Amino acid sequence: MDAIIRLGGLQEKFDSVIKYAQQGLLLAERINYKKGTADCHMLFASAYGGRGNFSQGIEQLLSALDFYTAIDDRVGMASANLMLQGTYRAAGENRKALSYGFQGERIAEADKIIGGDLVFPGSRLAPLFLAEIAQTYVLMDQLDSASFYTKKAIEQKEKFNGADWNFPVYLLATIETLEGDYQQAQKNFHLSASLALQNGVERDELQNFSGMSTMFKKAGVPDSAIYYAQIVVHSTLPDLETKNLQEAMDNLAEVYQMTGNKDSAIKYIVLSYHLKDSMFSKEKDRELQNITFNERLKQQQIETEHTRFKSKVQLYTMGAGLLTLLAIALLLWRNNLHKQKTKIRIEKAYTELKSTQAQLIQSEKMASLGELTAGIAHEIQNPLNFVNNFADVNTELINELEQEADKGNIEEVKAIAKNIKSNEEKINLHGKRADSIVKGMLQHSRTSSGQKEPTDINALADEYLRLAYHGLRAKDHSFNATMKTDYDQSIGNISIIPQDIGRVILNLVTNAFYAVSAEAFAKGNSNYIPTVTVSTKKLTGKVEIRVKDNGNGVPQKIIDKIFQPFFTTKPTGQGTGLGLSLAYDIIKAHGGEIRVETTIGAGSEFAIQLPIV
């Protein structure tokens, strides 16, 4: 019963955190100290999250993020994103967890942020985000992505208390367990436990023991699974993570059931149930509220009996006091009513904002499809012209064939028939070309399945280059530009989601054509030749795609903003500002990187690197 007894202090710890956080929040608001206000919201979130009240925890974290953003506190913004991704993951919202993980990693990496007083003080936050993203992918059973980000976190070589950070190694061992590589998983669990011991963090050491119990359970070694699970269950460490204790109890219950030890299995099933109930039972919360309410009611009754023995002067005084209390109650009631109305307005505005954001994203996709449609119309016209021309020629040849047949000129009939057959073969060839173009159009326009498939990246890049060019030509007949390509033929097929990567390439190429078109207009009839170059190259373990233009380049003062949602340099109505933001998220979801190199007056070059899986 050690594990259950240890949980008795959690309520007291929660009450203390809430009490001091409330006092701190009042003081911070009184002196208009916004950072202090945000820090107090972070403390509230930590307390609520620890009790499993994720909705209130998320609400507090969003408030903290708003305050940090308002004062441009980059450390606070990164810290709030780190806790948001963890809380959303604990609540089962893995997609939202990834969104905040990527957003926070972007901030942490750009500013090389070190953790502050509230979150991992003295440690770089970028490696933490990488590891947390990997853990989310583990829960989503996307082990390839989990392994990619875990290895990136290990490459960062982050240290705690002078020793290598153990958590990414623990994640690697967990992934290997899920993949069935138990021998390598055991080695990495031991390594992680050793590093945790060097770091002086007993909690992390116990985390490894719970993971090892799972690994031995899956490997069919029940004695070892029981041994490591028992270490976790009988630990008296006050800050042992509940999920690790839960994992150990569940493993013991399952292993004892497998080995026929029903009494022990039932024991740990009951303990596991009580652990969940002690942490997350809403009934217990209601009981505590009822006890508090009854105590207050009893106190009011005592005070009421005491006032009956007071003198008339005391009655007058009490009457004045009651009037004062009534006035305060009315003020509080009005204030609460105002807050409720404000909350309704905020929720309505938030819903409208989400709807508008979805519409903007759809507009960006439809604009992309519109550009493709114009290009495809041009592409499909050529084979259709060939089909029509050869069909007309065959009609004339058939008339001649009938005339020669009437004359009995067999040799001439055979010659004409041979020409008709040749033309039919050409009609079939160009018909198939038109069919392939239409299929490509349908491939792009259909909703992405989210499944990766082997794709010829050179063919994909070349197709979207040509379609973007002809799409712009269809809208503006005066537009012209030189297209150059340099494709590495040794790449072969790579595993990607072709619709998503095609959308990225289309956006970059369209932006490049827009840049050179604007530069050509600015320079008038000079010797300037607008040029867009698309190239691919095979690197070690990855493939690189580059889109280069010789436009005017991107100013350095906005270079850090171009991947932010809704940021655009185009005139109003000509861009949503979502293209590069969506491109960034797509490449990140593929485990890749996207960056821009620019020189004012010389042009820009976007580089995409994707892992070869």
C-alpha cells in the first residue's frame, strides 16, 4: 500500500500551490506586473494539470501565453508552449500537442532559449521540444517520426548536472521495445538509468524501471518484469510521476494474471483503480466541496445565534454592516454577470476566428488549385490540337481511300490505309498524354490521405514548375521568364505525401515567378532576364530541393517573419499569408527542414531537405 499512502499529500500540496498562486496573482495585478501575472497562471496550470484537470490547466496556460506574447517574453512564450504541448498530450489531443511543440521548438531554436525559473532552469529548451515531440509521436504509434526526433534530441548532447541528459535515451529504448528489439532496448534502458543516477534524478531512474518492466513483460520474462515493477511500486519518492506508477501497477497485474497468481493480480488491479480514483475522481471533488460548504453554513449559524444576544446598539451596527455587505454582494453580482457576458463574447469571437482561419486555409488551397487549372488548360491544349488535326486528316484520307477503291487501285488503297493507321497511332499517343494530364489534375485536387508513398521527386518538381509557369501565363499573357532545371537522377523514389509536397513546391515556384515578374516590371526594358531555377540533389540520408529566383530578394528585417501565419508582403487581396506557413508545417511533419537564403538585389533561394526513408 506504499504507493496509495504516498498520494495522501497531493491534496495538501495542490491547496498550497493554489493559495500562493492566488496571492501572487493579486499582487501582480495590483502593481500591473504582467510577467508576474503570467508566471502565476503557469503555477495554476501546473497544479491543475497535476490533478488531471486538463481543461483548466490549458485555460491557464493560454492566459499565460497571451501575457508573455504581449510583453515579447520569448523565454515565457517557449515555456508556455512546452507546457501546452505536454498538457494537450496528457488530455489525448496529440495533434494539438504537436502544433504547440513545433511552434515552441521554432521559438526556442531561433532565440537559443535557456529555461527560466519555472521550466527546466539553465537548460536549452530546443532539445526538450524535440524529445517531447518524439514522445507524442510514440503515443500516436508513428514510430518512424518518433525515432527521427529522438535521435535529433540525442544529437543536441544536452546535459543536466554535468551528465548527458537521459530522457531521449529512455525514449529510444521505449521505441525499440515497441518495435520488438528487446536486446537493444534493454541496453538503452540501463544506459538511461545510469545517466539519471549521474544527474541525481531518482524520479527519472524509476521511470526507466517502469519502462524496463514493460519491456520484460513484452519479451516474455515475467520475473524481471515483476522485479523492476516492484521497485517502482514500493518507492517512497514523493515526486514519482503517476504515469510511471500506473504503468508499473498495470504491468504487475497483467504479469501475475499471465502466470496464474490471481490473488496478486487482483491486488494490483485494485491498487491501480484506487490510484486513478484518488487522482481523478470527480466524486471526491464534490465531497470536498460539500464538506467545505457545510462547515461554512455551520459557522454562519453560530454567528447568527451570537448576534441575538447583542444590544440594540450592536443591532444597529449589525444592520449597517449587513447593508454594507448587501452593497458589496450587489457589486460582486454585477461583476460576475459582466464576466459571464465577456466570456460568452470571447468564446463567440474564438469560434469565429477558428472559422475564419479554416476559410483562409481553404482559400489558399483553392488559389493553388486555380493556378494549377490554368496551367493544365495550357498543357492539355497541345495534345488535343494534335488529336483534332490528325482526326481531320484521317477523314480526308478515308474519302481518298474510297475513291481509289472504286477505281480498283489496290496499291494506292494500301498506302492510304497505312497513313490512316499511322495517324491513329498518333491520335492514341496524344490522347494518352491528355489522359495523364487529367489524372495528374485529379491527383492534386483530391484530399490528401495522409499516407506516404514512393514518389519520383524529380518528376513531381518538374510537373509543378511547368504548371505554375503556364498558370501565370494564362492569367497574364505578357508574363515571361526563363526556367532552368538541374535534377539529380540518382535520387530515385522517396517516401512522401505527394499532394502535400507538391503544394509546397507549387507555392515556392509561384512566389519565385511573382518575385521575378515584379523585378522585371520595376526595371522596365533593361537587359534583365527573369529566371527561376529548380534543382534536386541527393545528400547523405536526405534529399534537397532548391527553388531559386533572381528577383530583388527578401529584406533582412522580415526574414524571420516569412514563415509566420498571415504574414505577407503582397498587396491586399493578392495573398493570404498562409502559403509559407503551411509549407513549413508540411515539411516539419515530414521530418524535414526548410530555410531561405537571400541577397538584396540578387534574389532568393529556398532550400528543402527531406529524409530518405
